[in-house]
Amino acid sequence: MADWNRKQRKGMEWRHVENKKLVYTVYFVLRLSVVLMLVAQFFNQNYENMLLCVLTLVLFTLPSLFERRLHIDLPDTLEIIILLFIYSAEILGEISDYYIQFPYWDTMLHTMNGFLCAAIGFALVDILNREESVSLHLSPFFMAVTAFCFSMTIGVLWEFFEFSMDQFLLFDMQKDTVLHTISTVNLDPDNGTTAVVVQGIQDVILVLADGTQMPLGLGGYLDVGIVDTMKDLFVNFIGAVVFSTIGYFYVKGRGKGNFATRFIPRFQRRPASPDRPQPGHRPGKRPSGKA
């Protein structure tokens, strides 16, 4: 019995390896790049970036870990995008300063995050819908809505995390935005609720506690985080809507089409052993022979 299970497990793992050659190639190249970056940061004595490299290596192991622990199969396209997403966010974005060099780098990643999280949320509902032991059967529309809500929840929680890091550790994860026009009730001369519009702002001068004046020279008013946060949530919304729509038509068409299947994880059932009957089989009862 134990030998049979071992052989079955090895057979499944070998087939899994054969189907994941491209994923493993991408994983190896990215991992090698991170290790080289880790060595370079060590010689540069940049220990914060070294921690980012170690974190990236740990995050790289999560997709395969989830596959083994949760018995799910991540499509190759989804797994490669997840690996590239981690690399783009941590190595290119933080260490290589892509967030500063390319203004839309953060926007692209948040849009991709909304798309991927919607795919994961859709897969969770789809797995429960297919599981006979779970009394959950949602229509395609509500599956799409659930995937959308799941994606937006992840996006909001991430913004909570960024805000917490900025408030308590004085990071700048919620990047500031330079504005030339603002509207605020704080400038209402009657101390009421009438918004006063200020246009053509060229600079802001900071007055420190000791009276020192510090012109920022940014060419406008410095918005602290709110524009960046709302922009991130909006592009997350776009990514979530796009995949939720794709998922809706995927289920509506009874699983037809290859595009959605490239992003939806599937549940892997363990092979039944010779001594363990298949679900629904009653001992002593012969099969009816009906299809």
C-alpha cells in the first residue's frame, strides 16, 4: 500500500516537472539574478537591499509551496506572471529604482495585482462550486462579483499596509504627488464649508519648528499619499473588472476557451489507492454500467 502510494506520488511529481519546464527555467533565471544582486548589495554594504533580495527569494518559493500544500495546480502562465510580478516589484521597482525612473511602473504593477487577485478569487469560488461536499453553487454573475470583491479587498489591505509603514516607520510607500491646483475648505475666510480653489501653485515653503523656512522647489503643491492611493485602487479596480468579466464568460460558456484557463488555478485530486474506493462507490454494490 505504502509502495503504491509512493509510486503514484513520484509519477505525479514527474509529470508535474515535465509540464513545468518553462516555469522552472524562468524561476532559475530570476533566482540567479536575485542571488547576483544580493552579492552586489553585500559588497556595496547596502543591507536593506540585501533584505529585499532575501525576501524576494522567499516569495519565489510561495507558488510551489501553495501547490504542494493546497493540492492545486497553478497554470504556467499565471505562475510565470506571479514570479515576474515579484521580481518587478522588489528587484526592479525598489532596488533598481524603477518606481522613480518610470512614472507608470507602480500603476502597471497595481493593475496586474488587481487582475491576478481576481483570478485567484475566482479560482477559489470555482473550486468550491465544483466540490460536491460543499453546498455552494453560485451563478456565473455572483462568481464574477465575488472575484472582484476579493481582488479589491486585497488591494485595500495593501494600501492599509503602506499607510501603516508610512505612519509608524516613516517610510514613503504611498508616494507623494505634485499638484498645481488644490481645493480646500481650510482656506475659507468665514471658517465655513466653502471650498476655496487655489490654482497655479508653483512652490510650497515649509516652516520648521525653529522658524527655518525651507522652499521645496518641486514646482507645485506636495500632496501626501492620497492621490497615489486612489490611483492605485482605481487601476486595481480596472484589473479586477477585466478578469471578472473574462471569468464570467468563461463559466457562462461552460469552461470553453483557453484564455481564462491560463490564469485560473485548478484543484488536484489525489489518486485513489487500490484499497480505497472512489467517491460515491458503495462496497458490495456492482456498477450499474450507465454512463
